[in-house]
Amino acid sequence: MTSLSAAGSHVGKVRSNNQDSGYAGTHLFVVADGMGGHAGGDVASAIAIQSIAHVDRPFDSVDEAENALRAALLEANGELAESVFQHPELTGMGTTVSGVVRVGDRLALAHIGDSRIYRWRDGELTQITKDHTFVQRLVDSGRITAEEAAVHPRRSVLMRVLGDVDLNPEIDTEIVETQPGDRWLLCSDGLSGFVSDERVAELLVEHTDASAAVGALIDESLDEGAPDNVTVVVVDIDESPTSSAPQPVMVGAAAQPLTYAAKAPKRSVRLPALLLHPLKAVTIPEDEHFEPESEEFLRELIAEDARRKVRRRITWSIGLVLVAALVVGALVAGYQWTQSRFFVGVSDGQVAVFQGVQQGIGPFPLSSVYLESGIDVDDLSPFTRQRVEATINADDLPDALSIIERLRDELD
């Protein structure tokens, strides 16, 4: 039987625990990516998903669903703060959350952090949510490109999350239309950070079953080395009023018993990963962390980014100067070598000694007349004239002069 929705999660090839959580139900579909490392990223995402799951119910209107989803995220935020109060060792934990509730042909969306919601429609994949990250701020302001953001040293800085840092965090909510044939994708950055949108779209087309699509997307992330946890939820829209999985399912940390004990960090790279992905597998992504969304902090980060750009430009400039110097040096050395060579040829109908080589660079010759002998080419025998016209190489200047003398002897 073809499934309309499915969820899956994988720890990845480097992380020692799964800090992601996901949920696919009858009406509600959510992905959460915990932060706080071994101190509680898995706890944060699990608490959030388990707290939000009660919204998986029918609503009379999509506006009611939107309000309920926003309230559920704020409720989850309060539970996270309470957990930190009771377990101070979890201070600093938090989680992203991206979720949708389907009400007929409309969806209520709620989003905070850098997990993502995409819509695939008529062969086109569109990112619906916007990342709440520092680098996204730089992209929005035109300071860097999306390609530069992907490798920016501050790409792990989140500007908004659920956690113990803000009792009333700003949550993006939206109501969007959907239609039969649409496919919705919710994912943590373990997918979006390592698999291109173009490849994601290809896999969504290749696998019509939601469960198969989830498995293919996770496998693709693993094939790319998957250093981070990866969680994927796929929701297909048809004529039915819901897009339920065979039964509601939680994946990742939310599917495990909740424990507040910190886990010992372990970042050993597995041998198969080294053999299959020797470059990617050893690249351990920096743990995401939250920074307050204050103007002072933003100014500090922007100033730091400006300094980084200046340093990069200086480095590139120095590199270009060094390359240019090497090229010029090579050209000068090459030209000097050509001027140490001599050959005998024809200049204005006379036999002459040339300094340089017969070749040129484009329209620029690499030789010049060093000595005109006064011997007319027409006075030479046909065979000798042909040799001179084709040029005669000399080992050095004395050898070139001796060739001229031999030609004079032939005329005598």
C-alpha cells in the first residue's frame, strides 16, 4: 500500500547520538533539531516533539490550527525552560522546530531555527521557510551569496530557537494553500546542508511512495558522508482530507526513553566511512549554537565578517601578486634564454645572423638581426640558398659566425 506520509531519522556517520526528532501523524508533521551537544540536544528535540504532538487532531479552520500550533511551540518552550531549571546541567540546550498542520487544502506552518519546509509542485522544489541564522541575515542584506553562506565560518550560529533563553521567542507562522499532487518535505539541516536542492528534487520524483522517498533522501545524505544527524518527513497531498501515515510515528530522540543524563562525547570516525568518504567523513560539523538576536551582537558579527572579508581580500591580493610575479619572472627568464640563441637566415635578401629563436608569441617575434653578412642570397647555390631560407641553427654566436664564413668560402 502506498503511504501518503512517512518519517525517518539517522544519527549520521560521525555523531554519537541523535539530537534530531521527527513526527508524522494524521494532521501534524514536525521536525526538530536539538542543540546543546551532549548536554541535551536530544532532550530538547524530544521534549519539543512530545509536547507538540497533541496538536495532531482535526480543526474547524486553518486559522485555529495556526494558533494552536504557535501555542504548542510556546508551550514546548516553557517545558524546555522548566527542564533546565530542574536540571541545570542542561543549561543552553535548545531546538529548532518546523511543523505543519493540514486542514483540508490548506496548511498551517510554524517555524523557528534552521530546519526547513519545502514544497514540491509541478517539478519544482521551493523552500518555504527561511533560516533563522546569522549567515541568512548576511544573505538577506546582500553581504554574501547563498554559496558563501554554505561554507561561512559562522554558519552554525542560530538567531532563534526554542529553549531556556527566551520566554516568548518569535515564531514564524503562515497559512499556505496546497493541492493534490503537492509533496511537502520537512527536514533537519543534516539533509539540506549536504544534499543539493536539485538532487532532493530528483529523488522526490524518482520515489512516489512517501516511505521510499524518506529512505532515499536519508541514504543520499549518508552517501555524502552524513556527518550530522539527518531527519526527514515527507507528506503527500491527495483528494483525502488528511495525509496520515499508517499510524502516527515518532523518530529520532523522541522515539527513545527520555533521559537527562549527559552522554560521554565520542567522535570516532568509523572505518567504512573513512574508506567510502575519506574527505567528507572526517569533516565534523560544528555544533549549532544559539546567540541572542540583539542589535549589539549582530553588529559585532557583521564587523567580524567585514574583517574576515578584508583578510580574505588581502590574502587573495597577495596571492595574485605572487602568481603575477611568478608569471612575469618565468616570461623574463624565458625571453633571456631565447636571446642566448643564434641562427642564420635571410634579412632583406641578404644572409644574416639572428639573435633569438625562430618562433614568436603571436605577432611579436622572438628574434632580431644581429649581423648582416653582405652576402646576397641569390648568389648562393640552390641547395645552400634553400638551407639558409629555412634557417640554420647555431650553437652560439661564434658558431653562427663560422657558418657565415663557410658560406663566403663557397662563393669563392
